[in-house]
Amino acid sequence: MQLETERLIIRDIRETDWERIHAYTSMPEVTQHTAWGPNTEEDTREYVQFVLDMQQTQPREGYELAICLKSDGTLLGGVGIHVMEKTNAEIGYVLNPAYQGKGYASEAASALLGFGFNELGIHRIYAKCRPHNTASENVMKKIGMQREGLLREHWYYKGSFHDSVIYSILSSEYVRQPMETE
């Protein structure tokens, strides 16, 4: 599976990607807002194997994809979409800090919205983040999602309860953008 945007190639993760993925998944500053990490090398290798196995399932309901620069193929992060109940899907994204603040997360997440609505036939796509993760919240706003509310202490992880802000967009609200798929 592969999507293209103006600056990015968003493709299936390959086994050989594990080191580039580990470069950012092992960073505490990256994983402070996530449900995982910081990863050990074993954690990252297990994640990549999980993704490779997910790629083989039929029908495929989960997509964990590498975000790569179109110019030179550098893997700079990941984006995912997971189908729930055939009409809803959740997206997420993570970038190596060296590539944050350049619009790559918004560009990749927007492409994933197009894939979800146009190719998978999803009705509603949502995303969650911790309330203090303003960068992630800004991505959600930029791609046209609307804030639905706050899920209070709904998630227990890393020794404490966490809140999440939830955003969504409906297929009827999505402004279709041209996208190349392969």
C-alpha cells in the first residue's frame, strides 16, 4: 500500500525500516504522549513484526505506514488508520523530532483521511491526544477535524490515569483532495 502527497510517500512498513523507526520510538520526548515506549530495540522489532503480520490479514482493517520524504526516501515517522465497526476509523501519527513543525504530520494525516473516506468507505474518522499535546491537537484542527470533547481519565497507562481530547471528521465534511495511490 502506498500513498503520495506533494512532499511525501506514505507506504507499508518494511522489515528493514526497524532502525529508522527505533531512532524516534526510543526517545522519551516522543513517547511521553503515546500508549507505548520509549521502546527498546526488542520492542521496536516486535512492533515491526506485528505490522508485517497485520499487512497480511484479510480483510485488512489496520494500516501502520511509514512516512518518507519523496525527495530522498528518508523515513521520518509513521501514520496509522485502524477501522472500527466498518464505519469508524481511528488515525494516529508520530514523527522524529528532527522533522516536526514542518507540516509533515498534517500532510500525512490528510492523505490518510482521503484513503479512509475514498478507498475504505469510512463514515467517521477520529483521533485522540493528551490535552497538553497541543502540536497533535493542531494537526487535527488543520486537517479539518472538529473537537468532540474530553474523555476524562478513561485510560490507565504508565502508572496513572490519563485524559484524552477527541476530534473527528465525517465523510460529508471532508473536502476531497487529489491523492495518488498505488
